[in-house]
Amino acid sequence: MKKLIIFYIGFLCICLSAIAKQTLERPRGEHFFTYSQYPPFADRPVDVHYYIPSQGDIKQMPIVFVFEGGDRGYRYLLDGWKEEAERNGFMLFIPHFDLKSYPLADYQEVGVMNAAHTVANAPEKITPVLVDKLFEYVRQFTGSMRKGYMIYGHSAGGQFVQRFMLFHDSPYVEKAIISSPGWYTFPDLAQTYPYGTAGIPYISSEQIKKYLSKPIILQLALGDTIRESFLRKTPEAERQGRNRMERGRSFWLYIHQLAASRGWECHWRKIEECGIGHEAVPMGKQAVPLLTTDSLRVLFIGNSYTFFNRLPLQVQSLASSCGKKISVRQVANPGWYLRQHAANTQTLEAIREGGWDYMVMQEQSKAPTREKEWVKKNVFHPAAQLDSLRRLYAPKGKSVCYMTWGRNNDTYEGMQQQLTENYLEMADVLDAYCAPVGEAWRRIRRECPSLQLYNSDGSHPSPAGSYLAACVFYAIFFGEPFSSDYYAGLPSETALYLQRIAQEVVLANLVLWNRNQSKQPAGVTASFYPDPKFDRETPTLSKPYGSGLASVDEIKDYLQQLVVRSPGLAYMENIGVTKQGRTIPVLYLGTPDKKKVRVWIQAALHGNEPAGAEAVCMLVRYLLCEKEGRELLNHIAVALVPIANVDGYAIQQRRSADGYDLNRDQSKLEDAVTLLLKQSYQQWNPDVALDIHEYTPLRREFNLLRGVPTANAADVLFLPTGHLNAPLALRTLSEELFRREAEVVLNSAGYASGFYFTPRVADGSLVLVKGAKSPQSSSTFQALTGAVSLFVEIRGIGLGPECFARRSECGFLVARQTLVTAAQHRASIKRKIEQARKRTLKATEPIYVTFTSDTVRHVVSFIDYKANELFKTELPTLDAMQATPQLMRTRPKAYLLDAPCTEAVCKLRALGVHIEQVTRVQKAKVERYKVTRLYRAEKEWEGIHPVNVETDVYEDNVELPIGSWLVPLAQPLGNLVATLLEPESVCGFVNFCVIPAEEGKGLFVSRLIK
């Protein structure tokens, strides 16, 4: 009996497997099935004719339902549409609603009411619900993983789709196209059904609002104007228009007027096809791209600056080369002004098509340079008219002001400045984006004047000029870096240079171009964060309004000029080249000697934190050009890295070009830029190290305090390290000397300061985490190398150009006071640093492997953005500066690294760690690690899955293998070595997979104890 049961179970499994296989491998090509499983329609089965392409993954193919016209003929539709299905890779289904079972009331009118229009059917009994059930069956039938489907109907099928979307909220329909219906049911609660929605109990204003927000395209044919005998000609239908084209436009106008009157969004689009009449298959073929592609739709409105060199098509080709889809249309006439477009039928009809993601407006080239009142009336006003119409027909879209360029003559600079200022004001007034083509033009005229951007007339764009404009538009539309192999016929070097400049101009100043919004209300800025009044010359603050941040090259040139004017006091060198070919400059000021304090200052380790770079420029000017600054150099020597992450800074991107957060890379050393910076740092061997950052003041976690947008109030936050392996004397100097003196200077200048923290939410309450304790951040890394480590965060991320002078001065004041403190206390600082280094060389102190932060309470100041109010509150804080050891170990003589640790050895040597290779067999006593527990993070972070381990340590007598490495602890970087190599250490080499680990096995690192 048991064998028989096993046999039947096995047989059943084989059958189920075969059924599953059949479900997932339906025959491709043309077939049909009959569906009758939905109870309300079980007595009226539907034949569904379908086509599955011969190639492609059936599970992932889009699904399209096409509905028949009044003749209920599927054959010609299937023949026409299956070619498109094969070409475009979608599954096609055509339900055949035969006329006997599904008369007009149940098909064109979707079964909302009975044929006499006297009784409304229940919502679950209308025909569109049957289509949803068909889709559910199709998914089961094909094994599809698609979550939704698309629908298309022409003529009577268009009526079906129009009413389907009005009367049924399908959870599955992704997109619908209504093509050339003979007449419409208006979403009008005052007009009786079938011409309006009065009498349908479940249709309300809310349902109509939802109808207008759906992804629907109305497809009309310009040639569909014949009044056939079968075209409905009731008085109500005639009021909609005399033919399908008129009725479609009438319906389109009605829904947009309704949306405007109620303040609702209308997300519909209208497409009018040329050269086609009332023809189902040609219209269907035109509809396929609308169904199967999700392209960005852009309308260009302008003149010859727009159509020269086919600019819109260049934008389209550029996007295509980057894997993006853009469909473009232009209305551009030579010499036209926006006021002409605002009165032009062709322009207005183009806007009324709706669904535009972007509408680009380009004014006549000289118009924005006229007197202010004229510009407001003749430029801003017509632009506002066009924008208002766009908002009605494309409420989810955005207008883009196309900033043009000055003429190529001696009026250029003045003209360009007027263009910049007025286009920025127009963008601000309209809440539009500004495409700063003119500013990119100005940048190239300055950096590469030999590159010809003008046509021979000195006005219109050359091919290079139009290509530059296309690159600017791409960057504005997508707001991200790109690299394209579409060069528009230009030499590759030229095209790549233009791509780079466009990206730097746009992406480094997204808030200025209105592409991103400043996260701080203007009232808060005026009340609490006004810019200081000073005349300090800096690369950015000295630029004309609207020019944006100084570029990497502008900052380098500015600093180089200061160095050239100060022979013998300073020099600048490049320490290496980044992935994108940019050099990393380091400035050295003052001649180092044993009595001087050596200071390292770096900024912009995160590329989107520009205030630090500006602060460094202020500092260099102070040290080289002011008497007090030059006197400081008698007591200190300083190395300055103005822009540590030059690739990221160029486009104001936090990470490096290789995608690494450089302040999370200090202990895994994956980015080549990190290694270059560390090598330069070790060669300088600083006594004091300062890293200047900016922080994000507005955090959603702070909303817990008052339930409204709330931001950290402090101008400057200090982030000291609490890592217990960093010498206590150096941590004390950082906190009790350098930070306190810097705060005195900040407070006297009117700037608030405090400690840096990150917020956490625990059990619905806000908890702060204060202080650094990880070697992956420079605050801790610098302290572990034996330097007095200083790390400051300036209030800035998310503010764009807001408060930039204030932020820059904050950084300058902290940096200057760091040097002043170092100079004034140099003797005691040098003595304490030397004592700390001697203790490290003795290699006798314990190693703190893991430790916890004590919980205390701190008072913190915040800004209530809604009330424009400063308030203080006391919050629980995990304070790394008050840490309790968890796991401690005695300090070994050295660490022994086996052959598989080559990567670890290379990274340690790059840091300046002394390593000895074993060249002869010798006996030794070691402590080995055995991994007892290992947790590997599921989520990848910067190319790795970090691991946390627990280990048992046991003694063993071994012979040191020839070729293995010894890393002694009696060296200046001994604290750093111990922190990186202990397996449980947070952000150490095991944690970051630099040294491999497996649960239940030993590690390739051990501790030499004798």
C-alpha cells in the first residue's frame, strides 16, 4: 500500500509539472481561447484571439488588449496588430464581443445601463470588469509576471475604451488610448446618460476627478471628417460636433475646462494624426509607439536659435545614445518673439496636445536685454501665458526657459549678463527650469576661446554651439551625469569637452537653475541666516550674478595666481590624476621645520559640499596677502587640499567618479583618489589635521519634534573622535583647546555652533548619535595616525547658493583659528604630540576592539520652518565621547599576515605602515583567531557585503611561513594598524572584506606575542 501511495504521489507530481510547463510554454504565434469563468458573464462566453511573438520572454512581455470596431471584426485587426506585436515584443489579445451577446448597450456603452437607459447595472456586472478577469486569466494562462495591461480601441472600440476608463477603476490598466470614437459620454453630472453621467449612482465628482488623472491618450485623425450614414446624429451627438474630429476636440476642450474650473489635474494627452481618415489599422499602427514606449515628451517653442542645426533632434539623439527616450516637437519660426507664439494657433494647438513633460521657451535673442519694464510686458507676460496653458494641458510637466547667449562682439559680456539675469528671473516667476546655455557658452568663451560656438554671422550657433545646447538640455531634463558616443559630426575630443562643460555648468548649480529647490524658506534665511557683509575676494563670490559656483579650474587658477604673487611663501603641486583626468592640487604654505606645527587642511571630500573649498581660498588669500596671515607662517607650515574630490565637485555630486563616498573609504581604500590623498597626507605627516564638510540641516527625523519641517539651527558643528585607540592627550587637545577657541571666534562673529550628531528614531522617539568612532571617517582616521584631529560640518547641504557667503566665512573662521591656536600653543602642542607618539611606539597599551557609547542628554537648537521660530530641546544622546569598552585585547608585538592577505599588505603600505616580510623559517608564539559567528550583510554597499564576526583567540606555536608578512605595532601608525586588523573592529579590514573570513575557520591574520 505504501509503495502504491508513493507511486500516485510521484505520478501526481509529474502531472502537475507537465501542467505548469504547459502554462509557461504556451505556443507562440496566433491562437484563441474561449473564456466563460466570470459568473456574471458565464452565459456569454467570449472568444479571445491572441498573438504571442516568436521571440522574447513571455513572462515579461507587455500585454495589449485591442477592441473591435462597430463591425465586430477581429480578423483585420489581428492581421495588422500581430506584425506590430512581433516587431515590438508585446502579447496581443483581441476579445470578440459578438453583436448578439453584446449589443451596443453592453459593448460601446460598456453595460452601464440597460438598453433603454432606465436601470443602472451593478458595478461588478459591467463589461470592463470582464476584461480585468480576462487579464487575470491571461496571466495564469501564459505565466506572465506583468502587473498590468494596456488597452486600445478605434471607433466603436474607442467608445468602449472611453467609457471603460470613465466607469471602471481597473487596478490593472497602465495606459489607455481612445481612438476616433463616433460620440462620447461626457463626465458631466448634469447631463443624462449616455451623453453625460447623470443617473449613474456610483459616478461622483471624486470619480470624475480620478478619471481626468488617468494615463489616457485621445487619438484623433485629421482626415476623419466624413459623416457616414452610421455616424450617430442625435441632437445630443450633433452638439458634440459634426464629425469625429470635431467631436474629439470638443470633448478634449470640455475635460480641460472642467479640470481648470475645479482646480483638478488632467493627465490626458491628445494626438492628431495627419494623412489618415477613419481607418482602424493605420491608426492602430500609429498608436503602437504610444503604448509600448515611455518617452519623455518635449515641446520646443522658439525661433532660429531653436531650429538651427536641428537642435531638438540632437537632444533626442543624445538621449537615445544614453539609453533614454525623448520624443520632440518644435514650433519655431525665424525671428519670432514669445508674444507671437502666444497668439499663434499652431503653437497653442501644440500645447493643447497635452502630456508634455517639458515645454521649452526661447525668446528672440535680444528681447530679454531691453529695459526692465519692456521685458516684463513683452517677455515675461507672454511666457506666463504660454506657461498657464501648459499647466492646464500638462499639469505634471514643467516649463523650461532657454537662456540664449550674447552676440560675438564687444557687447558680449553686458548682453550675456542681462540675458542671464532676466532668464533666471523669468524662471523664478514661472517656477520653471532654466536651461543655462548662455552660461555654458560664457564658460567656454573664457576657457577655450578658440572653440568656435558661433556661426559666421556672430549670432546663430555653429554645430558646436547647438551641440553644447543639446548637452545642456539633456542635463536639465535628466539632472544626472552622462557620457554619450553621439557627437553630431563633431570631433570626439570637442564633443566630449562640450559634454563635460554642459554637465558642470548645469549639475553644479541645480538650485540656481530652479532644477532643485532650496530646502530652506526665504523667511528663515532672512531671520536667522543673513549673509555677512565683507569684501573678501573669492572665486565664486566674485563672479557675476547667475554664473553659479566657480569651477574646479577657476579655483585652481585663482589659487595659482596667489601662489605666483607670493614667491618663497607657497607652492602648489598636483598629487595625481582622477578617473576623469582632473588633477588634484595641494598647496604648501610656509617652510616646515621641527619647531613649527605642521597642519593639514582638506575640503570638499564630498563633492556636493562647496563652502569648504571657498573657505580654503579665503584662507590662502589671508595667509599670503595679509600681514597677520604671513606672520602666522613663521610658526606653522600648512598643506591645503582645496578640493579633495575634484570629479564630484565638478558636478556637485557627493561621491567620486568611481562611485565611492570618500569619507567612508578611509579604511577600505577602494578609490584611487583615497590612496593619493592618504599618501600625500602621510608624506606631510601633520601634527594637526582639519577636514571641512557641510551637513544637511533639514532631516525628516526632526519632524517628530513638532510634526512640521524642522532643521538643525547651528551654523557649525564639531565632530571629534571618541575612538579609544586614539591617544587621549590628542583627543583632549582637539576638544578642550582647538574646538573651544574656534567656538569663541564663531560666537563673536554671530555664528552658532555645537556638536555634530546624526538622528535616529527608536520606538517612535528621536535619539541623537554624537561623535565619531569609525576609522572609515577622517575624524577618527586622522587621530589614529597620531594627529590632533579636527572635523567640522557647516550648515549647507540642500541650500544650493543660499547663505553661501555665510557658510564660506564659517569655514574660513574655523580654519584660520585652527592655525592661530596651533601657532599660539605650538610648544605645548608639539610636546603633547611627541609624548603621545612615544606611548604609541612603546606598544604596551591595550587595544580597544569594540566599545559602546554612553547615553546622556544634550540640549540642541532647532528651527521650526513653519513657524519661523528658533527653539531648544533636550534629547537622549549616544555619546561616543563617553565610551565604555566592550572588547579589549593586549597589544601584540606584531600582526602576522598570511599569503592571501596581499591586498591588505598593499593598502597598509600605501598608508605608510612599515611591514616586514618573513625571509627565513623561525619559530614564534602567536594567538590565532577562529571565527565562531559571521554575519554577512545582504545589502551591497560600495561593491561589498560587509561582514561582522565573533572570534575565539587561542595560542599556538608556529613556524612563520617564508613570504608571510609581519606588521609591528611599535611604529607611529601602530594605533591605526591595530584598529584595522583586529577582526571585530568596526570598519576594519575583516569588516570590509579586505581580509577574507569564513565561519568556523581561522583567519589569515594572527597576533605575534613572542
